[in-house]
Amino acid sequence: MEFRHEDPESVPLRDAATVMLLRDSPAGIEVCMLLRNIRSDFVGGAFVFPGGGVDRSDGRPEVEAFCADLTDAEASRRLDLANGGLAFWVAAVRESFEEAGVLLAIDSDNQVVSFAQPDVADRFTEHRRAVDTGERRLIEVCHDEGLRIDAGNIHYFSRWITPLGAPRRYDTRFFVAAAPPHQEPLHDDSEVVASRWFTPAEALRQHDSGEITMIFPTVRTLIAIDRFDSADDVLQHAAGLAQIDPVLPLIRESDAGMRLMLPGDPEHPSGLYDAYTGQPVD
């Protein structure tokens, strides 16, 4: 990521949401990651979690009726907002559907929607295209298919704010959710050009070796979930978090390269990290 905007104060801060889709494997927890198109304006060529900006339509009043087990009032309380918090959950689900083809939704029997049947998979492929192009809204798909967004099982995990100086800045809420068992992530070959399951340790190893690229919040988030033994452990941890403080790194230039500082970081006394590897430095 480049930090070179000539007028940093003029760059707007946009709300965004991203979701870590987790599953268990013999190797441990795995998380779905997408490779952004190298031509993308933002973090092109990097592996990321599904996510993107919160759209105005994500927070319309009628959306609440299509969200299971979570109201806007409760969502806003969790995010420390006066209102409009549910839009972040909806955005995370919408972006996951658009970018990875994974829909975190339940039917009238409270069962996670399954794409195991070919005709259902084909139908939702068309739904995905229509939502991605803006022809249809996600809640219109939910209405027609008798579904609700599975908001109650999507848990707020962390919040990262892009440092001042970046050409694009986001206030991003990170969420975690169990990957639906009968839906396989499939990249859209537009914004993202590959989809892979990684254990956190393997993603970090490949990043350290230069095999893949990740941005700083992704690296630090993978480090955070690598300490858990199962996907359920991560979900239970996130569900029990009482307060989540925003992380706003500060940029520091040095002879050794660009550094990011995390003020008050409890894990590393200096609070300094290499901006590209995500590793702590003295």
C-alpha cells in the first residue's frame, strides 16, 4: 500500500466491512482468502478477506426485517454507533456473496442455505450476478427465496482504520462467521482472481517468504486467530467480546523502511511494525 497523498486531510474515511469465513480442517482452522486483481485501485495483487465498502442500500430501514437474531439497535450498540450498525453486517454478507459466492443466510427452518443441488446453485449464480451488477438488492433475493441474513451468527471481531496519508482510507469492521458447509467459495474473476483456503500459519508463512502479499491489518488479524484451536473457539471468543477499540496505525519513516506504529500495543513494547511484513521491529 502506498502512503503518498499530497493532502492527507482531504481523503474521506469510508465505512467498510469484511468477514473471515472459517472452517476446521485436519491442519487446523482455515480461512477463506481472495486474491484481488492486480489492476485493482486498492490493494491490487494482495490476498484479502471478502469485503468492501458499506453502501447506502445496506442500511435502509426495510433491511432489518431480513436479518435474523439481530436488530439495528443491538448492532449499533455493539459497534458503538447511535444507529445504522446493522448495515455493516449486511455489507459483509453482500460482499461475501458478490466476491466469493458465499451467502450467509438461513431459510424458514433456520437452516443455512445450501447450494448442493445444481439447480439451486445455478439460480444463486444468477442472483449473485444481479446483486454484483446492481440490478437487484440482496434483500430482494432474500425475499424471493424466503431467506434471512444470518446476522446473529456473524460476530464482530476487530476494527481497523487506514492510516492518515493513504490515498484511500477505510474504517473497516472485521467479522467472523462459520463457512456454510454446502457452499464452496468461487471468485468472481473480476475484482478477485483466485480464492483459497489457508490456515493462518500457512498464509503468514507464504507472506513472510514472499510467495503471497497481504496488507498489515490482514497479517495482524491472521496472527490473532492463529492462537485458537478451532473455528468455534474463534466464534465464541468474538461473541464474548464486550468492547472493541479501533486500531489506527501511525506512519513512521526510517532508514530501514516504512514503519507502522500501534500506540499502546500490549504485544510489543515499541509498538513498531514493518509496514509490509507486519512483523514487529525494535
